[in-house]
Amino acid sequence: MNCIKKVFSIVVLCFGILMTYAQQAPFGVKGTVVDVESYQPLAGVTVTIANSQLGTTTNDKGEFYIPLPSDKSSEYLIRAALMGYDAQELNFTLQTNDTEFVSFALKNADAVIEEVVVTRRREKFGELALLEERKKSNLMVESIGAQELSRKGVSDAQAALTKMAGVAKQDGVKNILVRGLGDRYNSTSLNGLPLPSEDPLYKNISLDFFGSDIIQSINVNKTFNPFISGDVAGANVDIFTKEATANSLEVAVSGGVNTQTVGKDNFKRIDGTNWFGTLPAGSKAGISDLNSYDFKNNWNPNNQKNLFNSSFRVLGNRRFMVSNNPLSVFFVASMDSKYRYADGKVRSTSDAGTMLSDRDFVENEYHVSKTAMLNLRYGWANSNVSFNSLYIQDQVQRLTELEGMNFPEQTGDLEFSRRQQVNDNHIFVNQLLSKLTLNDNWTADLGVGFNYVIGNEPDRRTNSFLIRNNVLQYPMNSPNENQRYYSDITEKGLVAKAILTYKFQNENNLDRRIDFGYNGNILQRDFNAYFFNHRILNINSTVTKDNVDEIFNNNTLGQDFRLETLRGGSNPFLPNYYVGKKRIHSAIANGTYQFNDAFTAVLGLRVDNVLQSIAYDGNLPDPTGKNYAEIKKNYFLPSLNLKYALNEKMLLRASGSQTYTLPQFIEIAPMRYADVNAYIEGNPFLIPAKSINADVKWELYPTQSELFSVGLFYKLIDNPIARVNSNSAGNTLTYVNVGSEATVFGAEVEVKKDLLRSASAYGENVLSAGLNVSYLFSDQKLQSQIAQFKNTNDKMEGASPLLVNADLTYKLAFNNFDLMPTVIFNYFSDRIYSLGTAGYNNIIEKGIPRLDFVTQANINKKWGVNLKAENILNPSRELFMNFDNGAPKVIMEQFKRGVDLSLGVSYKF
């Protein structure tokens, strides 16, 4: 608690010092905009000064303020406009050293009421509206909406987040790093309710599942508040799904190629798979007798041609009136498929730089994903209820071949290995959400969801052969070098929220309220794995790379090889398994007090009652002797968020909080999972980490479309968890609490700027730019009995000291035609891929740039055309290691991804 008090004191002290620089607001015009019939305030109204770039949008109270020059008396024409209403213009004169007050009462422009409501909801997620929401928010929330996703050609949530300050993607890792903190330190939610992971190796669901077709906006909370999960230290990513906007039906199709893949005549597809991505034949082993070889799929892969990427989608919007209230229906169905081909090098060395392994690798990958979503929303009297049903199927078919020197038994020995792996994952999410206005003081935010996950890794086939004197032979070292593997995971989760808000009425209409309620997250995961190893009995069998089926079959079973599982005794077909259960009940209390127009404080407390248990019977000895591990704790998680308006355009924010990080099921269970180049093992002795977080940020909003912000952040993590090389034989990774504490601090700068704005007869032409730059410093103390670290202190894994994201967009308006080309640039500096142990230095991931170009056109408001060129620079992806004895740097892994080119067309009925 002393640490918490110190951090809170530092935050409040820094905030207080900076507040002394508050300035008087400049002179200008302020006022309100209301509906002429209901006299209710209108939010999101665009208010502009004629013949100038000055303007803003109204807040949820219908209020606006526009600063104006105060050096002389001037006459102005001010205009208020909102889709679905007749625009209104008024003249006023600003006297020297004066602030003028102007009110607007807008009239419905002969549109039915539900069209007005829906239009306002659509505009709420435009770039200008989201920027205004960010400005008004009492919390440090960064958002990206559907409009910005479209402009930047972003195809999914993961790509969207890498455009934000302090967010990066690590190659070969499914999820994002936020401020240098990886998957286990982040959390993901959908419409405010927690989401499960589809992959046992990760805490968070893979964000590339969420295509831009279903994303309305994405909120990123890098600071903590009681309404998000307490199991977070990096960021909470909250994805909001789309709702109906207008009566329409849209169909779209696109095709493309990867420059490194198209035209390949040696691309291999795994037997049993197909283009549509249905579950492969023989997804269950179906073996009940080790003396019968009844597997459904062949070992030998098939050649694949016509390696063209494709995408298909259909979107529908429909609105009805039910009892004079709007009911909206939105649905989307899509399918995307991509081929990837890569070749490169994989190496390993001794700690002195002597080469132990030097292999060429080729990777053939086909990725297909299908999405279907239905949203129903019914609104009445400032209340609404909605139902969301989302289904995602994601399948990756990956065939990898490696050939070369690999820890040879004698000089000149080479090795050829092949791994054929299919990951077939299904996610079902159903949510019932409601926001109710009970009276002038009370509102309720309610939600319940059921999540169901199915993850299959069916019939993973691995082969390993020894090449001696140019002759292919079977190795006799271990039966698992030729293996068929099956695993399945099912997870069921129930999530809920119930938050009541009481707003204190006051004559100045200041934001004063209390929120209190409950969050619940209850889930169970069942994981089963089956291993079928092939023990070689006859080493003299003739072997070639493409006749494996002639070696492993019913006729040769018992003569050339024997089939084994990891189980002995009377039932060798029992799976290795774990059953993980998690139950988190959370009490929430939050108070918001706006002292005056400038200063607002938000004080929160979240109390989490956590019970996480795992029962297991794995393929490794259990070091605890109990086949069971449990974490049972209560966490008291305070948070403080402060906001001070230096003037109408300038804000100062500060935040302080405490959170925790739980180890994941797979990190605890002593199971051994074979990856392509390493083994991964769990550690049942892991304990949760705790984090203290502090942030300070200054924001400037020069115009309604521009932003300049500078932020500083600090994190102190007790008992941080990391994945490291263990001291066991082979390249084996495990999870440990690496030391007593880790420190992370850094700075983020963000700029959104209109470089050029001009008017034409067909609309505005705008050249705009965005830039964010992040600097990060991390340091952790390294102590572990499991991992013998090379250094006593080091940076955190995946933490790039420098991140840069930039984009440049030119929006051009023509007669019945809009064109919007965008250039996007990303860069991360060198970062640690894995920490050095047992005398080895760290493996470093080389920093690389990325350049994308996207052009979009809309024709007659019906046709859409989209042209993309992604990864234009096509840099070499490299992992390397340096050595203390002066030996040359060794590139441990190297390959390229190729350039992705695509052209898409859409039509809206």
C-alpha cells in the first residue's frame, strides 16, 4: 500500500504543478443547439464559422465553443448542421475582449424519426466525432472507428491497433505488444464483456479474427479504471460491433496475390484439407488398436497451383418501426483466404558462436477465415436493448520443411524434417446488452454473454529423416520424430455486468455521479492431446521424401515400425489433459466529481475475488506431486483519473492505478507442446504478478480534426512472468517469474494535422497526416532457479525502444466521385526476442520498416473500388545473436514475407 500511496502522490503532485500553468480561455463564441420540437440538446452537431477553418461539434449537452481572434471587432456568420435536420445560419458581432453567446434550434428535415436517430449513431463513429469523444472523456481512451479503418485500408482489429501510439506486433506472435508488454499483460473485450482465447498458448483472442466488416470502433484503455478487467497491465482492447445505419444491402469481392507466392509450382497442401477450410477428414484419430494403421489422411502432401488470394462479403442493414420505436437489424457474412510462401534460414550455435545447426526452411501456408454476425437493436425513450451473435471460424494450414545440418551424429550428416499442421478454431459469442434510463437521475448498463470456443489441431504430422552419404535414413533416436498428434480444446464461459449510475443534479449541470455494480467472468477449459509415435524397427527400409505413405501403413506395421502412445497399461488411448477453471467476481465503485468547468476527478475501486484452478495429467512428470494447482486471492484495485482543461482546446490528464496479471492455464500445466523449432512447457509454481501504473498526458485540439498530445507513463511490476529457455536438453521454453520487479517507463507523442484544405463545387479536398512516436525504456531483475540468466538485469522481451507510425491521406471530391489515397508507414527498432540463458546472449529481433499504400474510390454512392499494396518495402525478417568473445554475429532466422497486392469492388443496393 505504501507504493500505491507514493505513486498516487507523485501523480497528484505533477498534476498540481502543471495546473498552475492554466490559462484563461480565449475570446470566441459559445452556445447550445437543441431540437426545435422537443427542446432536447443535440450532440454531434457541426458548428462552423463561414469562410474559415474554425469549427467544432456539440457535446452531449448540446454545447459548443469556438475561439476567435480578439484583437478587433468583427462580424461573423456561424452555421449549425446535423444530418437529418435543416441547417441554420446566424450573424453575430464579436466585440473586442468579448465572448458572444448564440443558440440554435434545428428543425427535423422531413425525415422519419428513426432515420435521424440512426444517422446520428452512424456519425458518432466518424473520425471527427471520435476525436470529440476522446476530448470529452474523463479517462485516457484512444479510439479508432470504422471511417478511419476504411481510410487506412485496415482489414482487421490487429492491423488497426498497430496504427496507435505504443502498440506493436511481434512477428510469429499472434497478438500485440502495448508499451512493451505482451499478450499476458493485456485483455480483450467485445462491447464491454470479456472475450475468450481460441488458442491454449495465448490469453487473448487473435485480433485478426475481427475484420473491419464487423468493427464499429475500437477503444484502447492504456490506463486502468474499475469498468475493465483487473487482470491487465498493458491495455484493454474493447471492440464495438457494428449496428444498422440505413436500409441497404452491400456485396463485395476482391482478389489479389502475394509477389513471393504467386506462380510457385512447388507449393504444397496438406492432405485432407481444402480451399473452403472445412475440418479435415480424420480430425479425430479413430484408432482403437495399435496393431491397425487406420489413419484417414496421407503423409504425402499434394501440389497446389492457382495461388490467388480472395475475399467475399455481404452486409445488410434494415430498420423497422415497432410501437413507434426503431428496431434495427444488421448482418454480415464474409470469407477471406490467403496463400503465403516463405523460404529462409534457421540456425543455432553454441554460446561461443560455433555453428550447431544450419538449415534451409520453406513454409507453405494457407489461411482461411469465415465470419457471420447478427445485431438486433431496439430503442425507446433514451433506452435500448441489443442482441449480438457472432461466429468466427479461422483455419491455418501450414506445411514447413527444413533441410541441412542439425546437431549431426557425425561429420557430413544432414537432416530433413517436415511438419504438417492445421489449426481449426471456432468462436461463438452471444450477448444481450441493455442501457436503460430509469429517470432523470438513474441509469443502468446491463449485459450478459455466453462464449463457446472449439479449437482443434487435427492430425499434425511430423517426419524427421537423417541424410547420410546422400542417402535418406530413419533416425533411431526417438519415436516421436515421426509422429501424428491430435488435440482439442473446448471452453465455455459466462460473463455478466450490471452497473447502476446515479447522477447528481446541480444548477451548473456539472458532471457529478457515482457508478456501482458487478462484473462476473466464469469459465472452464478442457484440453485433450493424443500422441501416436512411430518407433522404427527396420532402419534399412528405403526412404524418400515423397514416399512416406509407403513406409507407414498397415502392411509395414509390426515389421518396419511399431505404433506407440504416451500411455502404458491397459488403456494406451487415454489422453493427456488439463481442466482449467476460472471464477472472478468483481465489485465496482466509481465516483466522478467535476469541481468546475475545468477540473474533473474520477476515483474508482474494483475488488476482484479470484479463484483459478487447474487439474492435469500431462506428458511430463508433475513436480508438485498433486496434479493440481490453484490461485485463490482477493485484489483491491484503486484507480484515480484526473482531467484539467487549461482552456477550450487544451487538456491535462493524469492517472494512477494498481492491477494484477494471472498466469494462464497452459503456462501452469506441466504439458510439453512441440512447436516448429522448440518445445514449450508449463510451470505449476508460477504466481501472479502485480503492477503499479502511472500516466500523465497533455492534449491540444487546434481544430475539430486535429490533435497534438504528449504523454509519459511508468509501470512497476512485481514478480513479472516471462517465457525463457529452460536448462533442460534441447531448445525448450518455459514460463517463470523472472525476478522481484520490472520497471517500464516511456513517452508517447501523437499528431493529427490537416496540411491542406480547399473547397470545390463538389465538397472539400483535405490533405491530412497522422504521426505517433513512442520511446520506451524497460528494465527487469533476472533471478530464477529454472532459467540460468546470462544477465542480472535486462530489457523486457518484445519491448522496442522506438516505435513510429505515420499516415498521409488526400481526400478528393469530384462530381459523383470521391477518391482517397493513403500511405501508411510503421517502424519498430531492435528488440529482445528471447532472453539469454545458460551462457547464451539474448536473441534479438531486427527492427524493420513497413510501407503500405491504399486507394479507395466511391462512385455515385453505389460503387466502391479498393486498391492495396501492403509491405511494399518487403524487408528481411531477422533474428540474430551477438557473442562476447568477438565471434561474428549469427543470423538465427531469416526470411521475407513478400508484397501483398489486391483489388476489390463493392456495390450497394
